[in-house]
Amino acid sequence: MRKPEIDLNRCLRYRCRSSSCTRCRDACPLDCIQFDSGTMVDAEACTGCMLCVAACPADGILVPDTPFVDLVAKLQAIDCIPVLGCSMEPESNAHERLNCLGALATEHLAALALFMPDGIQLNAVSCSKCINTFILPVLKEKIAGITSLLPTEYTCRLTLVEESEELVFRVPSLNRRTFFRTLGRDLVSTTAGLILGESARPSLPRVEKHVPLKKNLINEIACILPDLARERFLTQFHHELQFAETCTLCPRCAAVCPTGALERKSEEAPGWLDFSAALCTGCALCVDFCPFGSISLISPGDETGPGFGKSTCDEASHGSREQLDIDSMESMTR
């Protein structure tokens, strides 16, 4: 059984000692993750459900699976409705497998709904008898959330199959057409991996800025959706920041931000801080690191928040100004 590992270069608690992030531990139903001396996974107690992987906002947990971009490309190359299964049940019918379906975050499921035009089946037939059966209600809740966010034309493509007689599995043909289709998908996968930042990489220094794959998926999906659907979708994924008058415009928050969502503008004092919701994962490192308590994080769906787009903190206002700017690719990817 393959187990997740902590990436010390990405884990928020390693990046900043004052980080209050506990999402991986909160997601683990078996209490396998401890923070006594850094973030540690109890390998003996861990059952490989990968719920911690899905919960991490920073790509801070290494996944022993095929990179998601490559996985999508392989599924797209199949000349029938593809089936995604898990490695916990190697005898079950599946075209591709994850270590466990618990690794699928809401962002992954939304991407599958959009990027699999012929539909996709998630083989959960064995989940009720599996040691990780507790992932099933979590997965259902995520799918239900997507159903309320995306147009029906996309959500109908995603099918969670729990009964064996409902699973439609067919061995793909190995004809000439399938061969070239697979080859084309491999090329697309390589290119997409470079764009989305999921290609093979050496260990990065802790100061390196990195936009996690799940955030990139959200931005890519937003570029595809029509205007009204895009706005509804992003309000559930984009975070916002508010700056109090106590802000001194020091660069601490911009320096600690792992994705570059906060950026100090102008080399001359006092300058200003520019915030991009398209890059923010809501990790709250800026909130935890600010010595003046000047930053408030507005979570998605919070009706008291300022909306989504870009915020700027400058000397004149020491507050937040919002600008709705999500129609261009540039605003989504910086």
C-alpha cells in the first residue's frame, strides 16, 4: 500500500512556523497526521485514503499516483466511456487508477466534468467493503457541490458507480486510430504539465513561488465557462483579503505568500500591495505572518466579503479596493 509523504518545500507549516493550517489533519479520519515536530504522517496507522492530499491547499503532500494532467490525457485517449478506479482493488474494472478515490478534490472532479466530453465513471463498487470506506460520503458531498456549481451539461458527465451491474466497462480497442489518439494525448499531457506546473521537477527551495495544480485547474475551468456560470463558480473558490488601517505596507506578507498572490509594487517607499484572487489558495500564511494583525481572509461564499477579483492596499486607503476582472486569461494566470 502506497502512502502519502510530506513535501517540506511546500507544506505551509514548514514554510512558516506561525502557520495555523491544519487542513490535512482535519481531513484525516484516523488521526494519522501529527504536528509535534513538524508535519508527520504515521505510516503504520495510515491506510492511504489520500483525503489529506485532496485537502492540502499548497501541494504540500506528495502523491504516489500518476500526475493528474497525465491521468486526464490517458482517460481522454480511451475510445469508450472511461472508468477511473483505485489501486486498493486491483482486480476491479478500471482503465486508469488512483491509489484511492479519496485523492480527488473538488477541483479535480470539476476538471473531470469539463475535460471528459464523453463522460467518466468513478468505480466505487468496492468502496463499501474497503478499509477506506469512509471516503465514499466525502466523495458524494464533493460531487453534490459540483452539481450546484456547474451547468448540467457538464455535471451529467460525472458518474459515481456503486453497484457492479451499473458499471459500463469495455476494453478499449487497439486500432490505428486509437494509437494516434493516444500519442496525441501524450503530447498534450506533456504540454499541459508544463503549463499547469505538474511536470517532473527537482526539489525546490522553500522561497520558490508555486501555484498549486488545483488552483490552476480552477482558473482553467473559469476560462471555459460562460459568464454567468463562471461568476457562480468562482465565488465558491476565490478568496479575498481585506487590509486594516494598521497596515504599514511592509513586504512581509508578500514575501511569505507561497503563490505570489500578494506582490509588493514599487521599489520606493511606501509602495503598495497588489492582491490577485486568481493566485490565492486561502492558505492564510499572510494572516498568520502579519505582525500587526492587519490582514483578514474572506473565505469563498462569505456574503460579508468583497467579492472576487483583485484588491490593492496602498498608502492612500490602507483598505481594499475590488475590481471585477476575470474575463481575460491574463487575469486568471498572471
